[in-house]
Amino acid sequence: MTIGTPNMAGDIARLLMLSTLWGASYTFIKIGVHSIPPVTLIAARTLLAGTILLAVIRWRGLSLPRDPAIWRRFLVQACLNSVVPFTLIAWGEQTTGAGLATILNSTSPIFTFLLAVFITRHESVTGRKLFGVVAGIAGTCLIIGLQALGGIGHELWAQAAIVAATVCYAGAAIYGRSFQGLNPIMPAAGSLICGAAILIPISLLVDQPWTLRPSMESIAALLALSTFSTALAFVIYFRLVQTLGSVGTTAQAYLRVPIGVGIGVVFLGENLTPTAWIGLACVIAGVAAMTIPARKPVTATCQ
């Protein structure tokens, strides 16, 4: 399959959409934690997103799997892909800016690559994928500006929590391959429902949410976070894990940065430096290297 085929073109479009949805999530979280504690914010996020997907499943005339073994896998996926990383990021963003959180989280393809090499060995390790990892990180640094990385070290625990969330995402991308053959909406909905089941009791015990007075901005951010950056994004995510693989899917982490820069240029009047344009080119090259399949050699046949 080449980039010119409909399936590959569709996967690239979905990768761009996922990058946009998850890129925006850091801003939504930053606004949300202004007046909603992290655990309660993420409990509400998983509950609302899971409910939306459950309604879509019912509307489409489908039903969730009933096999207990599948639900145990949903539970593991929930811990790796929502409960732990969502909460760590929300906690970290109480003191860490959304931009720096995006930089730290953009390293997920590196952890996925390393896990694939040293632990699962389920994906081929090629020079092109290695180039993609290096080019993506280099491009991210150029776009943000090396001076932005000077913030690392301040609020060390918050930043370490965001990096830990990134490791969880890497594990989730690999574990998500176990749902091959399932409609992508099933593991998306199942894992979110399991996540809500874990987080809601913790929220009730720790935050007593009935005593909170969240602002309208935080509520709006929560709704956008749940609907677009979680429910819709998870369906796209599980589809891409099946088609692009775990390393290819986590390459969207690199795309979050140039998309965020583009939004700033168009809507906020920000200017890009020459090095940022070079960085953007590096990011695109890195993502292409990790997501576009290599062409199979054509072998000659005897007549």
C-alpha cells in the first residue's frame, strides 16, 4: 500500500485529525484545572466520553462485547491510556504550561520505539523509523525553540509526571494492538467506561465534587475535552493502531506541535522564525518516515 491509495491517504488524514484533537487537549486541560481538581476533571472526562460512545454504539445498533476476558483487556487499556496518563497530565498542568506539557508528551514515539525494540519486538526496526524518531524530536525542538526547554527542571515532579504519562501512552499503543479485529469504537468505549468506574469513586472520596464551584470556562473546556479530544479521538486512535501500527500511530505526537503553531499564526497573529519552518519540515519528514509503508520490491517473473 502506498501513500496514493485511498486507505493510506485516509490514515494520514486521520493522523492529522488525531494530532489536532489531542494537541488541543492540553489547552482544554489547562483551562479545566483552573477550577476543577485533576482527578474529578479526568473522572468527568472519561464518564462523559464513554457515555457519548455508548450512545453512538446503541444508535448504530451495535452492542459492547460480553466476554469477561475482553473486558479485562479493556481495564488494562484504561489504566494505560486514560486513568493513569490523563490524571498525571492534569496534575502536572496545574504548575506546568500547556506548551511544555506538549513538548514532554511528544516523546511518546521514542518510548514506543524503545519498547518495540527491547521488549515486545513486534515491529520491525528499520533505519527509516530511527530517522523518523530523531527528525521528529529535532523538529519539535526547532519549532518550540531551544530556549523553551530551559523550563525543564523547574517544577520537576510535575514534569516527571507528564513524562511518566508519556511512557503509559507508549505501552497503550502497543497493548492496543491486541484489539485487532474489533470495531475501533468498542475498545474506545470499553476502556473509557472502565476508566470512569475506577476514577469516579476516587473523585467522590478525594475531591467531594458536590462542593466544587467550577467556572463556566472550565466546564466548557471539560465538555470540549470529553467530546472531541477523548470520545472522537479514541475512535480514531484505535483505528490507526490497527492500520499504522503502534509506532506509526504515536507519531501524531510530533504533529501536535506544528498544528499548534499553525493555529497561533492564523488566529493569534504569531510569527514563525526561520528555524521553526525548518523544524516543521523535520517533523513532517519524521512522521512520513514512520508512517508511510516502504514499497515492496518488484520481482521479475519468468515467462
